[in-house]
Amino acid sequence: MRNNALNPFLLILFIVIGAMLGNVIAIILGSSIPLLSEGSSVGLETTTLDLMVFSLDFGFKISLNLASIIGIFLSIIFYKKFI
């Protein structure tokens, strides 16, 4: 039985896996098709909060290239069609 309610955690998992597979494809095919490995990084640099007893490090960075964006779109299409 197919559930019409889309599970957001499963969708996020599909998106992450699609981005990772796209990045692997960019690494493998990047030397023969350089357009796939073109991309940029967006995020926050690591910031440290030192409280003398312990310290916390905060940071977030995402690196996207053309192959990972294609992988994200394909994973969303796969999710909508089969889940």
C-alpha cells in the first residue's frame, strides 16, 4: 500500500545520497568531463565558543558541483516516482 504522505526524513536521506553519488561521479569522470566537477562551496567558517570548562565549535559548509546537483534532482525524481 502506497502512503500519500511524503516522509521528509526519507526525502532528506535521498537528497544526501544523491549529492554524494553525484560527487563520486564528479571525482571519477572529472578528468574526462571537467564541467561535472565545476562548483562552489557555501557555508560558515568554524567558530569556537570557549567557556573555560569546555569549548564548542560551530560550522557548516556545503560543496556543490554540477554532478551533485544532477544527483539531487535525480534522487528527488526517484523519490516522487517510487516512494
